[in-house]
Amino acid sequence: MKSKIYIGLLVIAFIFQASIFQVQAKEFDYKSKEFEAAASQFMCTCGCGQDHFECDPKTCNLTIGFKEDIVEMMNKGWDKDKIREYYLNIYGEEILTAPEKSGFSLVAWVLPFVVLGIAGVAIFFIIRKWVKKKGTDETTFDNEIDTDEVEEEILSSMIEEERKKYL
């Protein structure tokens, strides 16, 4: 009987231990690594070109409210991915500091570099073709000079023969 009472008390203590030993949620502030990871993924909308973690609250009123909202969300238990989804639904992809790694965003960021690479290769081959063409023109010009010299010798020898006949 005593063992049943002890087991019953143990079960009750086990059930209510959550209320006895309360685990406090971590409080986030502006200096925590988690806040930096969450805030640095969004561009400031004031036009300064910085992310919200780096934007100076002394010169930008927009970042103050944004940072307060992020800290509040993190203290409620939101992770950075959930915060990202929330702000993507409100502002769209323009607020992100880095593009999404899928779909049109990836194409829009990669395509200019691909086009520049293809243009560079095309210019290389065009210049190479021009140089080869110019080189063949010079060789034909050299051949023309050689043929002109031969013709000139023949012509001068003919003139000499004719002059010898009459002089």
C-alpha cells in the first residue's frame, strides 16, 4: 500500500514538475547573435542601402520600429525564418538583402554575369578573327611587292635590251 502511495506521489510530482520548475524563455536584445541574424536579412527602407542591423537609429526613424518589432517577435518565440516569411508577405522580395535561391530571383541575379561572360568570349573571337584577317592582308601585300620587283626587273631588262639596239 505504501509503495502505491509513493508511486502515486511520484506520478503527481512528475505531472506537476513543469509548473514547479518553470523554464524562462530567453530574452533577446539588440546585441544578441540571433537578433543580428534576423535583422541583417532585411534592407532598410529609408534608402541608406544598409540592412536593418547596421542602419543607425540616430539618423533613421524607420529602423527603430523595425528593430523593436523583430525583438518582440523573437521574444514571442518566432525564429528568423518565420520573421522572414512575415516581412516577405508584407513588403515582398525587395526588402531582402540577398535574393531567394530559386526561381526568377536566381535568374535575375545570375543572368547579367552569364551575359557578360558570353560577350567577353564573343569579343575575344571577333578580335582574333580581325587579327588573322589583317595578317593575311599583310602577307598578300608582301607577295604583291615581290611580284612588283620581279616585273620591274623584267621591264628594266627589256628596256636595256631595246636601248642597246638603238644606241
